[in-house]
Amino acid sequence: METNDNDQMTPFAEETPTDDPVPAVPSDAPDDVALVRDFIVATDAGLIPELVVGASVGEVLASVAAARAAYRRVADQVRAGPVAVEPVMPPAPVVPAGGAAAFVVDPGELPSGELIRRGISAARRVGG
């Protein structure tokens, strides 16, 4: 407590400004934008979180309307029930009569290890 000229006690001392003021943080600082976005997504369940985007607080706030409209559109479609869609049947695969076609391999494209393996296998079948 302080005393004034009348020798009366004053309950609070007057604060004097300091020489080192706290620097002002711009409202569009990346941390602030992320905090605003996270707050909006956490408190508003009626929007699609992936659509709440922006590089500034103003852009984030402007994207909220589109996110809400998209959520309403999807919710209305779900409430309306399933949409009747005719199933699409893929064409039946064509299998040639008598088995599959022969698989032709160019020996010039095979690595040497595969050529050796095939040569040994062929020699065993012939009995050599």
C-alpha cells in the first residue's frame, strides 16, 4: 500500500509502463490460424473438417460456410435413404477352348540365372 500527500493509504499502487512493451502478435500468425481452425472444428460438429482451410483467420472463417453446406448436403442425402442404382455386371471373361494360350518368352530378355535354371530343368526332363 502507498501513502499519498494526505497521509491516507491507497489500496493499489499505480502501475508505470515499462520500457519493454509486449510485442503485438498479428492475428494471422500461423499458430493463431491453426488454433482458430482447431477450435472451429472441435466446437462445430455440423461441418466437414477437411474443408475448413485458409492461410489467414479471415479465410478460415470464410471456409466454414462451405464446410457447413457440404455437411448439410451429405446429411440430407443420407436421410433421404439409399439411391436406387442398377448393378453393373462385368462381362464374362473369355476363355479359349482347350486351355490357355502358350506363353512365348524371348530368351534374349531373360537374365543368365534364369537361362541356366531353364536349361537344367529341360535336361532333367529329357533324362540327361
